[in-house]
Amino acid sequence: MGKCKIVVIGGSAAGAKAAAKARRLDQTAEITIIQKDPDLSMASCGYPYYVGGTFENRNSLLATPTGVVRDPSFFQKTKDINALVETECLLIDREAKKIECRSLKNGEMHTVGYDKLILCTGASPRRLPVPGTDLLGVTALLSMADTDFLHRVSTSGEVKNAVIIGGGLIGVEACEALVNRGVKVTLIEMVDQVLPMLDLQLAKLVENHMEAKGVVVFSGTRLAEFTGENGRIKEVRLAGGESLPCDLAVMATGVQPTVKLAADCGLNIGQLGGIEVDKFMQTSDESIYAAGDCVECVDLISGKKVLAPMGDLANLQGRVAGENAVLGNSVTFPGTTRTAICKVFDFSAGVTGLTEKQAREIGMTDIETVVNASPDKPGFMGAGLLISKLLIEKSSQKILGYQCTGNGDVSRQLATAAMAVTGGLTISDIATADLPYAPPFSLAIDHFIASSHLMQNKLKGRMKSISAEELHQLVYSGNTPFLIDGRGPDEYEVLRLGIGEKYIPLGMLRSKLSELPADKDAEIVCFCKISLRGYETALILEANGWTNVKVLEGGIMAWPYKREK
Amino acid sequence: MGKCKIVVIGGSAAGAKAAAKARRLDQTAEITIIQKDPDLSMASCGYPYYVGGTFENRNSLLATPTGVVRDPSFFQKTKDINALVETECLLIDREAKKIECRSLKNGEMHTVGYDKLILCTGASPRRLPVPGTDLLGVTALLSMADTDFLHRVSTSGEVKNAVIIGGGLIGVEACEALVNRGVKVTLIEMVDQVLPMLDLQLAKLVENHMEAKGVVVFSGTRLAEFTGENGRIKEVRLAGGESLPCDLAVMATGVQPTVKLAADCGLNIGQLGGIEVDKFMQTSDESIYAAGDCVECVDLISGKKVLAPMGDLANLQGRVAGENAVLGNSVTFPGTTRTAICKVFDFSAGVTGLTEKQAREIGMTDIETVVNASPDKPGFMGAGLLISKLLIEKSSQKILGYQCTGNGDVSRQLATAAMAVTGGLTISDIATADLPYAPPFSLAIDHFIASSHLMQNKLKGRMKSISAEELHQLVYSGNTPFLIDGRGPDEYEVLRLGIGEKYIPLGMLRSKLSELPADKDAEIVCFCKISLRGYETALILEANGWTNVKVLEGGIMAWPYKREK
């Protein structure tokens, strides 16, 4: 038997990783990467940070940590991998195990044979079915070419007003990038919130922060068309008729798996449009593996197939595909917990596991949630704020999902929760967990642990609570309950909901019970800045005979609606 | 039955938490805290940061997040808890369920009865059996009084030179605090490393960083005495005869549980000197609970009893004790994974689970370790460095422990690992884990995941490795193997070990095989900055017939010994 021929189509995250892993496991194999773009191993998740000026050296996106650009010569010399760039694959002949390619430089055709093939064809922007997408100044932020374009126009000063279409991860990151370059940005999002990976309440808190940074956000808004002048974008027209003048429009409306090659050669394509693979990352052809944005993978919580076009998963999948292509099926990629995080100006926001919305959509009813707000560390250490939502399976008390946002250390929170979800841990496991504590890093009782305590209090019936959404609905419909803000006068002066609440500092409550409703069954909602004093207020009222007392989850800090102050 | 009388002795972390939790669960109980110190609910882990000037408002250590000092009036008004400060407990009469107390203000004696008693008597400095501990200028950093003293002398300019005795958490934090105040600091530590919670290699990296910040560290050094002039400290004399002139000496030599009251009334005291409690935090008397630094708790990995005087555990235990005192034994504190973290200038350092040293000490042999070094996020985002050591049980591949240091996001690493240890996760679980990734927060393959990959490579025999300690021993004993540094010339110019290595950039290796030992069985050790290229170098050599090729774990970044450059 001669040298094994391994061909990888696609040379970004998954492809480069698969090829490198294959090389480490087989020093004699002939390994070829075929890449349509001129660049390889692009750090595509870094594109918004180059556009926004976090760094100005384009090569940083293409280089090793020591600054060597990962071009075909690098792949040849350090990895003994033949990287054919600017080469398009036209056809996979599975019978003959051959790929027909065409050079984009000179149009020459050639054929590459394989023993094992790894498809890492990635994803492409979801096309918007509106007129004007071909105008100059209408772009995505997915390729290096998009990135170069955005970097150029945002640094040259030629762009004053930009409209971003889509409030997902890339849309939100593009927002920050352009604002950092002094561009006035409007974001439009079809659904009623930015970051659809989050439940509404947390997403609204992120949206509020974006607006505080000068971004105009139109959620629940549909795009009608891009209109231009002399072939150049001039405005974005909304379905409602409104028009937004702009000199740049960024389409960040998601991606779809690039599967034409796979489909054309008869590989199974899943219902969501991605290449079907098993846990070995093997397609319906045992000589062909696939990894990265082009595949469907398993949501480990719901067991359902999902599209999860994430750079980290692409790397992990590529590693598995590369190993199995060389050694036969020996390692597995079980699936995703749909963990995601992004930076949004001074906030971070992310999720691991299911959101409540996702859980409800797939018919789960045995669930409970709680919203928690607290500092991430002691105030004297310069605390940031964390607002989170914990989702559990009620019967087993297992953690199903966790979302977090705020200007505190969201990354640690989500990493902690991702491990808890992966490990199938329950809130009892978390309630006494031994997490790293010192004042520079966390509170003595970490926010995630405190969330589990809140959940325990809720499940044990000690804390009857109401969500911001529920309370807002009551107020909005004219059924405002009796509201108590348990904070002190100084605090009330600078920050308040202003939805009809009475303010009774916790320390004076026991002497002011006469000011409360005479009807002991009246609905009362207690809160404070983060609803710790709100909780203590509620306990005192209950001990004094009031029967229908609730705590506003997360207090003022988790309130996503307009406040008086 | 009348109101339940709950008495808590000690009003710092565990005591204040236990009392507050008891109140939340029973609005009618008579709850009393008896506290010897004048202050309550002190954020004692924050003392070094007040001394060092992270903040200057002393009240921050005693106040709620909204700035209200937690004094007896606060406890009375907001919690309906009677806090007797400056009151010493002399005797517990378990038969009569009474405590004899004396006021430190006026010497008056009085008796307090209880139905349930919670002992949160904390810990006291371990006494040094050397002369001179009573000199002015010799202090600990454990009480508010110590803190006030250190704050005063370090801000007044009267201290120029300080000696810190003990390189544990508090010693190291005290170092940073005093250096931040412009004091010249020398640290002496009896054992051969700072931070004995870490294995030697990582501790040495921390020590190197401290020395880079101007601290003189004497490890493996015993104290002989403090000598003074006019009752004031003048120098610290070492057992070897050397003398260190100073005007301040901080004893940070650890703490011992304060158990006199418990022992005097006949409660069981454990072999380590702490109060014996079960998982309900109940002592050998069913009416008496105990929590915090005064108790022994279970190490969840080894199953052995340990002392774990940590602020976070004190809070978690206090919460359990408070609840069980009110409701009967209903919730548990299963134990600790001995998680700890500290800030050391620009580094952080910490551990969760067992160290290799601890595992060996208790006779574990079915273990494997790997050291990993990598950036915490992409270089273009301003990466910090992480160096970690992963410890697993070899047969089950379960993670037993993880240590991490560096100027990167150590906190997230340790929180992730703490959850993995708590959940009994294996390296396979981690190898494909879905952690929160975006460039501002981590690498596409998170450092912790990469550590599990390294461990897999090691277990599968793909990576034969050598630790820095082993290689250093070989070099030291004159048995230096053939050493290859696989980095480029620019890198070699600015940073190098200089222990006889030949530098062969990875990209040139395949054409330079003739420069390698003719003896294919010669011992060869490969490395680079973090040993990724070192690993690829080793794979190429093995494929070319060399049989005894090893990789230096963690590369140059994890090398704790002197470098040429």
C-alpha cells in the first residue's frame, strides 16, 4: 500500500486543523488542502476586531502567534502539507475518488485523487431576498475580502452612516467595530430582540447598553430594499416605509452551510441544510468526513440536530475528522451545548445550553428559570455587574442552560456553567461548589452559586417571584400590584423604576407595616437594586400575614424596560 | 413552644451568613451574634487590598454594596438580629444550654441561653516559636486591627523595609500590598517554594514573577528570631545566621482553628485540630453546629479530612449551618475540592483538586500529569500567558486536579476546572467541550481543552514528554540530552534557555536531519516557546527513525529555572 492520500477541501478553521492533525498522526501521508480563497487559516472570528481597530496589522489574522503568516509556503515547510489556494473544487467523483478543480488564477483544470476526503466547505451568507444587495457599499462580514473592504471604508472616513442588518453575534460585533471607528450605526433586526441566542429579557439589557453607546436599534423591523445612486448604496428602506440614509450596509443575517459539492456528489444532507455526519464526523460515504460550519451537529441537551457555525466547534470537529481520516473511526465529537459569547462594548453576553424560549419551542414543560443580578466581585475591587438567567429541569434539578450579560466577568460565568451543563450537574451540586474565590476574581459566594441558591429558594417555595416581563405586563395592562422598593433614600434618588412603587427602606419596614395594604391577600411585589433586600422584605411581609407577596427577579438591574431614573 | 433561640458565636463570614440565613427561614426566632471584635461581617479577604491601596475607604471592608456599614444597628434594623460586639464567650454549658459572656468594654458578665448554637469562632495565627514576636512592628494580617496597623505604617512612610514570613496566600498578597506602597519587601518561606498549594514548578514561576517585581524571595529558609531596639523590630534573623534589617515584619505562617470554647465544653475535635462536624455542619452535640475556619471538612477527591480556611467555604458552610439550625438537618455541605486562587502582581495563580505532591503523599500512583503553556486568547487581542498542570487518574481518565498561573485569565481556567473536578469529568469530556469562545475571551481551542488534548497525546503514546524538573536534573547532573529548540532565529535571539540546545527552526528541520545524532537511540528533547513546534519536531524525528525523542512540557514558558535570555 502506498502513501495515504488525504485531501481537505477548505482551509480555514476546520480544514486547517484537520490537515494539521492528520499530519501529526501520519508523517508520510500526502496531504492536500484545496482552498478557494487566497488566504489560509484565517482567524475569522477576529475580523470585527481588525475592522474596529483593536489591532491594525492585517497579518495578525493570518499568522501564527510568532508572526509567521500561514501561507502555502508555511504549510509546506512546517507541516509538509500541499495547500492549493485560489483553487475551486467543481466536482467530487466518489466512485473514482477524484476531485475536479479549477485554478482561479489561470483557469486551468486539474484532478486530485484521494483515499480520504475531508469536507470543510464552511458557510456562506444567507441571501436577502430584497433588491439592491449588489450595490457598492452593501457587504457582509464573513470573508477576508469583506473584512478588507470594511477596514478600508471605515478607516478612510468615507463612511459616516452605516446600517447593519441582523442583530446576531456578527451584527452586534460589527456594530461595536464601526462605532469604534466613529461611524454612526443603526441596527435593524427582524425579530423583536437583538442576540436571538438569548431570551428576550437579557437581550433587551444588551440592547439598552448598545443604545447607551449611541447605536440606534430597530428590533422587530423588516428590511424592504437597499436603494442607491450611481450604483452606490444611499439608503436602506424598511418594510414599514421608513428610510435610513447610509453609505454602508452590512448584512449580518446569518449563514447557511455550503454544501453544493457534497449534495452534488450525493452525500446525505440533513433537514437543516447541513452535511449529515455521525459522531465520528463521517458522512454517508465512509471515505469522506466533514467538519465545521458545513455540517449539522447534535444539540447535547435536546438531542436534536442543529447548525452551530462556531469557530471553536470547527476546530474541535476538524481535529476529530483529521484523526479518524488517518486512523479509522477512533475519536468522537458528541455534539454541542450551543455555548456562545460575544463582547458588546463594555458588556459581554452569552449562553450555554438551552434558553427558555428554545426549551418551550421543543415542548419542554418540566422546567424552571430564575433571573439573578449581582456584582461579579466586591465593590471595593471595582466590581462589574452580572445579570443571568438559569434554566433547570425541575424534576431532576439538572442545569439545562444559563445565560449571562453585564459588564462583569461574564466569560468565567459561562465557562463555569458550560462545564456544569456538560457534567449534568444539579443545582445542589452548584449550591456548595468550591469555585476559585479571592476578591480580585469573584464574590465570596460566586454569582453562579448564588443563582443556584435563588433557584433552591424558589423551588422550596421560600421565594415567590415574578419576572420583569410578567410585572411589566401587569403594569402595562393597568393591573399594577402594590410595589415596594426596599432601598434607602439616597439610592432611590439616583435610580428608580418609577412604575408606582412605594419606597420603604428594609431597615424601616418593621415599623411601617401599617402603610401596607390592609387586605392581606393583596398582590405585593418587592424589589431593590438586585432584589436581595426585596427578598428579605417579602419574607418579613409573609411572616406578618400577607399571603400574596412576590419578589421581582433580579431587581432594578435586570429590568429591561424604561426606568424613571 | 416559645420562640427559638439561636446564638451564633463569631460575626465574620460564616457567623454573619449563618445568622442571616436563619433569620430568612424563621422570622420569629431570637437570633443573637456574639462577637469578640468590635466589627462585624468584615470582608477579611479584602484586607491586603486596603493595605495596598486598591481602595482607601476602610468602611468598604465593613459595608454592604450600597455603603451601609454592617454594625449592630444595621443587623438590628434590617435583620432583626441582636449583635453583641466586643463580647467574649468564656464558657458553653451544654447541659443548661447557656453561654457565659463578658463584655470587653466594661467587664460585665452575663449569660445567654440558646436552643441552637452555631460556632463560627474562626482561626488564629499560628504562633511562631521564636523570640521577638511581641516587638512593635511584628504583626499578622488576619484581623481588622492588623489591617489598620499595616495600613497606617505603610501609608505614613515610616516603613522602608519589610520582611514577610510565610509564602502562602496571605504572605504573597501582603507582598504585593506592601510593594504597591513603595516598601522594599523580602519574603522568607520555610519550605522550598512559595504558594505550597501548588506543585514546585508552577510555584517557581510565580516566585520568578515576584522577583521580577522587586521582591527578594528566600525559600527553604527558616526564621531564627526577631530582634529589636527599644521594643521595636530592627531585624529578622534567619536560622542560617543571616540577618535582614527591617522596620516591619508580617507573620503569614498560616492559621489554626480557634476551638478552645468547643474543646472546653467537650465537643469532638478532629485530628487536625478543627471542630468535628458532619455533612450537616453539626458537631458531636446535636444542638450545636459549627462552620468556617474553625471546622475540619472533607476533601472530596481524597476523602480525607482537611483544614480549608477559605472565605467562600465559610459562607457556604454558614448558610448550611444556619438552615439546619432552624429546620433540622435538611441541607448538606459535602466538602471541598480545595480550590484557591490569588493575585500576585500581574500574575494570578491557583489550584483546584489535588496537586501531584498531595496525590503522591497520600499514596496515589495511578496518576498522570501534563504541563501546558499557551496564550489565553489570540495575540491580536492582547493575550496573556497561561501555564497549567493537569492531574488525572490514569485508569479512569478523571480529572483530579488542575493548577494554573500566568498573566492570562487564570480565574476562568480554574472555575472551568473546578466544575470539571466537581462533576467527575474525564479528559474525553473536556477534549470536545463546548466552552464560550470569542476572541476577546479565549483561543478557539481553550487552554483547558488543549491541556486535555496534550494529556490524550501523552496517554496514547503519541507525545513522549519530559518535565522541566526532569530535564533540569539531567542538565544539572551532566547528562544533558541532545536538545532542539524548534523556533525561528528572531525568537531565539530574544529568548532562549541556553542549556546547550541546538536551534533548528521547524520549517527547516526536514532538510537538516543530517545535523542530528547519528545514533538513532540517542535521547533527544525538543521544545519551543510553548512546545507545540517542539511536539511537531518530535513527530518528524520519530517518523525518521529516532527512537528516544521527548518533548519538554510547556516549553520555555513553563521553564522555572534561570534562562540565558
